[in-house]
Amino acid sequence: MPIITVQTLGKTSPVAIKEPGFKGTLQHFFRRTYRNIEAVKDVSFAIEPGEIVGFLGPNGAGKTTTLKMLTGLIHPSNGNVTVAEHRPFARARNFLAQITLVMGQQQQLIWDLPALDSLRINAAIYNISESEFRQRVGELADKLEIQDQLKQPVRKLSLGQRMKAEMLAAQLHRPQVLFLDEPTLGLDINAQTAVRNFLREYNQRYGATILLTSHYMADITALCDRVLVIHQGSLIFDGQLDRLLDQFAPYREISLEFDRHQTIDKDHLLTYGNLQTLEGYKATYLVPTDTLTQTVSNLLNTLKIQDLSIAEPPIEDVIAKVFETGKANVKKSEG
């Protein structure tokens, strides 16, 4: 049974319209007019317990609005949502004890106090005993490598240290559903890696479900097999990341270095496929994935090749292409 179910979810918000100039200001003050903005439009999906799902979309696509509806921070305009068998907007205590929300641009730790004090407040809210509190903080701090920083005021921590402390605070009550909105935003490579490893281990150990948004494609490729793609408020893709890559990157690049005894004849090399470059004894081909195996076999069997490598286009380029077109036309994989 899915732990998250979303059916025709939508959010429409009225936005005030103000014309420029003094006249516009007076009209805005005395007779304000509005237009409706659809932030999310009829979005439907389901997530099984223990899944880690990437939630992708350009800025303003509706990702954060969707997460806020899933956590009960804002009420949907239409549609139905259940998370851990609860309606999020009811904000039931049992529901709040099972979820957490981490937003990379916002913080829950008190700025002027040591992080440990904020953690104690969280422990009191979730009725965590002192012994359990010490055990959990010790375990999580050790995995995040932040033991020595918890006694320092939050304002004195680096961005990476602060984000790790935020992650610790969010996992202190051992939630079963994690909503993560840009959790590695602004972190250096080492801190990003530490957070990814922590989330992967938490998922494996506790079977937690994670819905993750990120502009860092390394987060998605490291953690997520399945992705949801939202564009202009509408869900345009729900399926395996590999399927998305296959649809929008149906080619692979073959790089060759010929043996010095190989005669270089450009006309002959063109017979093997789409020859992109030829410089001395090096060449590159752009080959459709469905003929890749046969092309490689032909090259190796008929030419004297010293080295051969196959590369996929960067995932950032593929996702950018999806956003540009605004359509993926791929339904969720069967099973």
C-alpha cells in the first residue's frame, strides 16, 4: 500500500495586480484586483514505503508548493492527499511524528543558541527520553561527523555544519517520511557527499521514504532510481530515471584512438555511422543507443583500435532539455 498518495492535487492562489505609477498605487490601495495563479495543476502520483524519489523541475515549477501541501503547511485548492494514512492538513499529532521537512534555505535551529539546545527542545516536543535523546544524538552526530560542533552557537557554524545540524534535528524523532527541499543547497562537495551518505544509510536502516528536490543532479543520481518531473505546475514524467535519460538522450558518444598502423580514410570511417570529429588518430561518433552494440562490434572487428570509450551525455543537459520542451510523454513504469 502506498505511503504517499496524491490524486488530482491542485493549488490556485490569488495574486494582487498593481499598475505602475501613482494612479496604480491609489487603485491598488482602494480597489485591489486579483488574478489567479495555478501553482500546481491536477498532479497525481503514489510512492511506496522505502522509496527514494527525486522531484525535479525548474524554479517556479511547483515543487515547493507540492511539498508544503504534502506536509500540511498549506491547504490544496483541489484533490486528495494521504501521507502515512493521514490527511496532512489536519496536522494530527501522529502524522507530525512520522514526517519531517528539511528546506535548504530555511532553518529550525535557534540562531544564538548551541545546536544541542535546539535538539533538546525537539526531544521535548516529541517526548523523547533523556537516555534515548543521548543515544540518538550520539549516533546521528557520529554519522554526520558533527559531534564537536553541537555545543557551538548555530551562528558560528559554517553553512555545511549548520546543514548537517539541521539534518540531525529533522531525523531526531526517526520519521518514516522525509520531505527534503534542496537539502544540499550551497554546500561544498564534501558536505554534499556526507549528507547523501547519511540519507542513504538512514533509508536502508529504517526503511524510510524520501521525496527529494534538488538542483544538484549528483543528489538525484546518487540516491534516486525513480523521478517525478513537474513543469509549470503539471506532472510531465513519473518513472525510472534511466527511462527519462533514454528518451531525451537516445545517443551515446564513442571516442576512438586508432593504432598508428591504421590507415585513416575519412570516407571509409563515415560508413560506420555519424562521425563527429576526426583529428589525427582520434575520432568520435554519435551513435543511437539501439545500434550501439552493433556499431562497436563493427569498429573493433574491422579497424585497428588502440583505445575505445563510450560516454553518456551529462544528466544536467538531459534534464535541461526536458525543462525546455516541457513534455516527456512517459507514463509510470508498470510494476
